[in-house]
Amino acid sequence: MASRRIVHPAEYRSEDIDRSPENKPKGALLLFPGGGGAKSIQKRGKGGYRISRNFLVRSAYLFARAGFAGVIVDAPSDYSGGMSDEFRQSKKHMKDVSGIVDLLAKQGLENILLVGTSRGTLSVGHLATAMKDPSVKGVVFTATMNDIVFFPLEKIQYPVLFVHHFSDGCHVTEYGAAVSNYRKLANSPRKHFLSVSGGDSPQSQACGALSEHGFLGIEKGVVQAIADWSTGKTIPSQLDF
């Protein structure tokens, strides 16, 4: 696939950030970015924004195009420097997220899913094992952290989707570990593992967002697969871009 220029965060326009589904949303996806998950979107200048290059953040508008409300879960104000792994697994984090879910449910959004990437999968993994909320209809892990092995994954009773790049070279999000962790989902009523390949040449280190770890160059296809699965459609087990 031909290489493409990566848009600098400051070049994103208001209409890209504020994009909403054209019709009634098919649901809401709570997006948990990787890293510290802080300052994902910052207003810059007149009509412009600086956004994180994290896969979920830079692809949020694609979820809107696919008919979903994409809700980026940023670090709370008292963790402005970023969320630690410990915080992502805390009762306070779960209380914050439960409040977001309640607010969306009161707005009439009936199909709410938790979607994490990289370190954001620590949030999703903990929430999926500890939070019992009928408004949450499923969870999605992308570029999953190896360390979710320490979570009681067998307790997850939500539908679960794993999406992982065959060539993810990040040492803390290994493809083999994702497959192994997926197999521990003994009580999920509907589970699926999607392997993907292809994309653009990396423009960051292996654990950076602009690499296979961040689905560089195949964002649209990966987002569409997640959106399709989230509405109950059958998706393949492998996609080659």
C-alpha cells in the first residue's frame, strides 16, 4: 500500500472533531486511548484542534461516519498528567465511566460499548470484569496489552471483540498473547477475534501510534469492522489490506 502523509494534529478542523452521525446513532462507543489517555483533544487557534495521534482518537470521526457516537474518555482533571495502570483498575475510574454510561443511556443511546486500544485495554479489561451494567452491550480490545492476562477474563459476560495486527511489533502487545488471552473468555455469550494485516509503512516506533500497533493506513477498514460487529453483523476472522 502506498505511503501517505500523516496530518499534523494542528491541521484538524472543527468539522472533523465535531462530526456527528447523520441519523440517529446506532449506539455509542466509549473510546479509551493508550498511553496516559490525557489531553486527547486540545483546542488550538481559531477553528482548529490539536489531537492525539492515538488510533482511537484520530479515528473517532470514522466511527461517526459509520453511524456511532464516539466518546473519547480522557483522563479526569485530577489526573491531568495521565492515567496510571493502577488508576485504570481503580473503583474511582469505574465510577467515572459508570457516570458516562448512565448519561448516555439517559440520552436514549441503547447500544453502548467500551473500546480500548493499547494501554486503554487495561481500562476496558478491568471494567469488563468488574462492572455489571445492562446498558453496556459489548467490549472491544484493539492492540491489547499482554498484561490483561492478570485479569479474571473468565468473568466477562459481555460480547467481546479482539482486533489485532499480525505484525504488531510492540513488546507489550504481542499478537500471540492476545490470542492466548482471547481463549480465556469462557463466559462471553458472543466473542470474535479479528486478525488484520497490511497498512502503511511505520512512521513511529513499534509501540507508537503510527505503526502496525496503531493500524496505520487501515483505520477505515478496522473501524468499519468494529462498527459492523457492534451492530450484530458477522465479520471475517482475517482482513488483509
